[in-house]
Amino acid sequence: MSDRWYEKAVIYCLDIDTYADSDGDGVGDIRGLIGRLDYLARLGVTCLWLNPIHPSPDRDDGYDVADFYNVDPRFGTLGDFAELLHQAGNRGIKVIIDLVVNHTSDQHPWFQSARSSPDSPYRDWYVWSETEPPDRHQGMVFPGEQNETWSYDRTAKQWFYHRFYKFQPDLNIENPQVREEIKKICAFWLQLGVAGFRMDAVPFIIEETEPGNPNSPKDFEFLSELRQHIQWRKADAVLLAEANVEAAELKHFFGDQGGSANRIHMLFDFMLNGRLMLALAREHPEVIIDALQNTPKLPPGGQWATFLRNHDEVDLSRLTAEQRGEVFSQFGPDEDMQLYGRGIRRRLAPMLGGDRQRLELAYALQFSLRGTPVLRYGEEIGMGDDLKQEGRNAIRTPMQWSSLPNGGFSTAAPEKLLRPVISDGEFGYENVNVTRQRHDPNSLLSWFERMIRTLREAPEVGSGSCQHVDVPVPAGVLVHRADAETGTMLFLHNLSPDEGVVDLGSLDPEAEFPNDVLADQEYPDPGKLDALPIAGYGYRWIRLKRFP
């Protein structure tokens, strides 16, 4: 069996500044996070993904980096970060950090030097044009908030390129010095002890920008270089990348040399994510089956990362306009729930109307599909969103730990908090918090702990195959299986509210004492597989056979 740790990981994503505040200044910090590591270990988390940790003017939630070799002083010091890595390691938790090297902050010393003089050693670290590029108003990532991708800099007397906001000038990947610097940044953090990087905006990092060409070529070889570099520094280090591109292009990000992935280890499965949302909206699994059958086959060592909610909006851009409309009407009908014309800025619990049965179904489905599951902080207790916050910040509210003031996140006065804690309604911190659910064996948090423990006993999910079982089933039911050297798992998920009976008698010859290892309720022992009942919004994880 493969020993690639990332294939069997459970990844938990958080922002340090909204997780736990140890010193009462209203901003979460590293020491606060260290104090919550036991909670994460109990939940079953094996890998922590930290959103940007570097010093930043914080005009884009830390993605505008001003120093790649330090920790934002609001969070603590490099010493605190080293202690976090040590304490996490003691609990069997690896840590990966955001690698944001498509651009820098315009306050970064490199850019300040670059714009100051044509003779600056950093001038060619960025992308410039003497004349106004004809595609200046094309390719915006944040339509409505951003109206151009080229801006004129009066000091430099040239146009500079910024795929994202104007205050985030793009680095020039064609410059060998920039490439070496990115490798040096990776080497620095690997030396400190991180287990790898979640690479932000990878298609844009490798874009060889040509003014006037909205389809500039991509330098995939840089990903091969970077992979080789980090692997030499730390053999089991991992690159987890964000690349929301067409299906035919995905294979280039993994690479394939000698029958094995030689670029990115893991890609977020945006194709599957959009289809999961559409399937939940339709209460029918057909589009998930399509995704499972039509996604490109990965080279050995390549892995998908699955998610329902991440740190951004639910991105539906890979769906057709009609399909997107279906998801909007079910889960984000009001305009202030939508973002950039392509996504939904809500958490899953309010999207599903707080329906516990559907929440369990959705996460049981995500965690049983191919790849490595990624969980956003607060989803495990069913946190809500704050639509009064701007844009993506609606789902970036402080973690709700208890019914103490500020949800136990901070002892600061409420007006001093980085963002308000959700305090009203069904999802307010007095109703939804860790402490309350910790005392309830039937809570969503207790269910998540059980589900993740069960997943850890089913390595077939992360490292095995994932196939739709094509037999006649009631409308709304998805049946799939995961096979590996360790055995076979069988999964039934009912996306509809109607109960049904599934005939899987054709699998009887393969079954060796089949039994439910996780289900939404007590079902009769499977025994024969020719009449398996399943409740509305129900799910059954069945161990079909196990090899010693």
C-alpha cells in the first residue's frame, strides 16, 4: 500500500486571526491556536492548512504579502510559529501554509524598489509595459471590485500587471531570479518544519504574461522545478494547488514522468465541487456520476482534494449559466448571498436551512468520495455566516468556542474584534458552539468525530479507486465503491427526501460479512445485499470486505 501521507490525511483549513485569541487584543494568534491543538487532534485532523501568515497591509485578508520570511506580528513571532510546528507534530498533525507567490503587496520592498528606478535590481521582478496594453480591462478575477488588470504607475512611468487587485502587482515568473527566490522561500519554511504548501492561484503564477495577449502561455516546467526542489529539501513535502481550469488542462498541473506525477501532488477538485452543489440542489446524483466518470485519470501520486466549503465563495463558474441558476435558487436566492456573478458567500449549514440530516449526508458524501477531504474551520459545528460583512468575509467570522462573551474567541471588548462574532439567530454563538456540542453525544461535532474515525479505518477512500456502481436504484440514490489493497468499501447516499430500497445482490459474491460502519440510523444487518433500505437523506457506509 502507498505510504503517501497526504492520501490518507484529513485537512483542516483556518485563518489564525479568527480562530483563537490568547492575549485579548481581538485578533486570533498562534498561541491561541496552540491551545486548541488538542481539540483538532480529537476531531481527527491530521493536517492543518493555515491561510496567509506573513506580514501584510491586510487589504486582501493577508494575500497581499509584504515579507515572505516572517510571521505577521499580529499573530506572534517566528519563535511562536516554530513552537506551533513542534506542538502540532507531537499530536501527529502536519502543518502546511499558503504560498502566495503570484504577486506581492505593492508595499513590499521589492516593488517599492522596482518602481523607483529603471535601474533597480528588482525592476524586472515585476511585469511592465511601456504602453497601455489593449487587454487592460480583461481577465479580472474579482469583477465588480476590480476594473482592470494593468495600472499605470506614475513613479515608474510604466504600466504594471496585476491579475488580482491593483495593490497586488504580479511577479515575473520568466525572471530566473524570481524563480530562485520562490524556491528559497519554500526552502526557508520547510527548514522550519512545515509539511508543504497550498499554492494560491497556480495558473496565474506560471503565466508568462504578454501585454495584449489575454491567453498568455503557461510555463508548466516551473512546477516541475519547484517540485524537484522541495522534494530534495524534504522528501515527503507536499504541494496542494488551486487551479480552477478546464478538465483537459488539469493533467498538465500534475505532470507525468516515468508514470508518476512530477509537478503538483494534489489539486482541489473544483469540477467535483460544483457538481456536488448542483446535485445537492437537485436532490439527484446524476452530475456527480458524470464527474466521477469524466474526470481525467490521474498519474500515480496525483491526488484530488475534495471540499464543500472553502475559504472563498462557492465557485460555480464551471457550471452552465442554467445550472448555476439552479444552485443560486436553492442555496443563494438573494443577491447579497451571491458574489462576482459566479459564487455563493454562505456557509453550508445556512445554505441547507440548518437541516442536520442533509448536513450529515453532504459531509458523509464528500468524505467518502475519491481524494483527500478538506474541512473549513467551524463547519464541524455547523457555523453560520454574517452577510453584513463584505464579500468573502461573510464566512470568515471568529470561531465559536463557547457561550462566553465573543463566543469564547477573545476576551476583548466586542468593538475591538477583528470581525464581529455571529451573535444573533439560529447560528449565534450561544446556540452553536464547541462546548455545547462537546457535552452532547448526538451533536454535529460528535458525529464529525465518529465519521472521521471511521474514515481513518477505511484507507480505501483516500488511496484506492472510486467507482460508481451502475445498478438500477431509486431516484436520488448514489452508490459507489472504493477498492484498494486493504479491501472494499461500499457507499450509499440518498440525496432525496424519499426513502428507498437498493438491490445490490450482484455484489453478493464479493461480500465477506458486509456490515454498516457508519449510517444515519440503525439499519437491519446487510447480510444479503439484495434489499438494502435507505432513509430519505440517508447514508450507509458498508465494509464489503477486508484483506488482512
